[in-house]
Amino acid sequence: MTPQPIRLASTVSEKVWGSPETEPWYQNPERRQIGEVWFPASDAVGILVKFLFTAESLSVQVHPDDEYARRHHGSRGKTEIWHILRAEPDAKVAVGLRETVTSERLRAAALSGEIMELLNWMPARAGDTFSVPAGAVHAIGAGLTLCEIQQHSDVTYRLYDYGRPRELHLDHALAVAIPGPFDARTTLPFECPYFRAESLPVHGSVNVSSPARNTIYIVIEGEGSIAGEHFKAGDAWEFPEGAAPFEIVSGGARLLIASRPR
């Protein structure tokens, strides 16, 4: 039997830094502080796709690589990319530090708040893409909507959290952090050892061949149909390896496509 595409169900989380401004990607008539909308896919993909909505800054954090995460948590590590969908004029993100520092100074900066000055803050605009490998110290500022494509892992170590009453994980964070600069700006298509991501504009119709690997299609703009099913911004599908060829039709839409690397 030919494998069939699956419309991915979403899982919604409210966050202290979340935003009520979630439309058109997520309908939010109650104006809840939505921080994350997850689209869990099958293990065959090994990728997690999220939408993030920020009214306040997220914590300063870092993720482990596969080896460290497996040893300490029985988990995958976490490398990710951020594709910016909407940004307030002063919105910014940070990936890496402005200079190389010792582990001792990074710990002291995390405890004092000086880490905010050590971070390499960059303006973020709609259409920008940032690469965040395991080990890169990073933070997401306020006023952003973004699509995050990552290894399917939820291991995060917080270094600084603006005085919020949440646990920090300094020992783990300092054990894995790259204590220096990192060039995070990138473009689509993007490929790393864990996933590939690309952008697909649709104006009219696009014929897609049978997938060679399980692939996620995320609608970030517009509406139309995919394999005969209606889509709108905020929808996502997983097309299994060997699914029948299909057509995407729209008068104007853009999708992100994520899969294991080729």
C-alpha cells in the first residue's frame, strides 16, 4: 500500500515570554500568551518543527551535542535553525559571544547578568535565517515570530533568565558552551548533518515527485492545496518516504520543507 501523507497535529504551550500576536499561524481569539506551537512528526524524520511567538525575551541558553545529551539524558543533542516570519522594528537575536572568554568569566557573567553584553546581538528581519548549532550560546529577543527546525530533542540549559524564578543549569551549560563568536547568519536551502531545510514559493502549481525520505511541509504564507487537501498558514504535513507524487496549488504561498539530509 502506498504511504499516505499525514496532517500534523499541533501542540500549544503558553510561556511567560509568549505573545497573543499569533495569527495567521495560530488562531488565538482568547489572546493567550502563546510561546510555542509544536508539530511532532514520526521518528523516521527525527526533526521537530515549531512556531515561536515572543512578547518578551527568552532565556540565554545553550544545547548539548549528541554525545553529551546521550550520556547525561539518554537523548539526542539539539542543533536548530530559526527562520524569521515577522519582526518588530527593533527585534534581535543573539548567537555566540562577541569575544572569546574563559569558562570562569562566562559563569560569572551568567550570574551577574553581564552575559547580555557578551552576547553577539543581531537585528532580525522577516526572511532572515540563523543557524544555531549545539554549543552556541544564544537568545531570542522580543517581538518575533519564527519557525524553528531542530533535532527532535528538548534538552536546554539556561544560563540567564532575567530574574525569572526558573532553574539555571550552569554546570551543564558551561560544559558544552562554545565560549566565543559564531557566524550564525545563513540562507535557505540549509543543510547540516541532522536535517535539510529549504523554502518553496508557490504561484500556480508545483508538481512534487515521490519523496526519497520522510519530509515535512510547513506552510508559512498563504493558502491553497497540497495533495488535494486545503492548507493555510500554520499547517504542516509529513509525507512518508515512497508516498505518491503530488501537486501543490496556490495563488501565492510559501512553504518550508524539512527532511533528513540527502
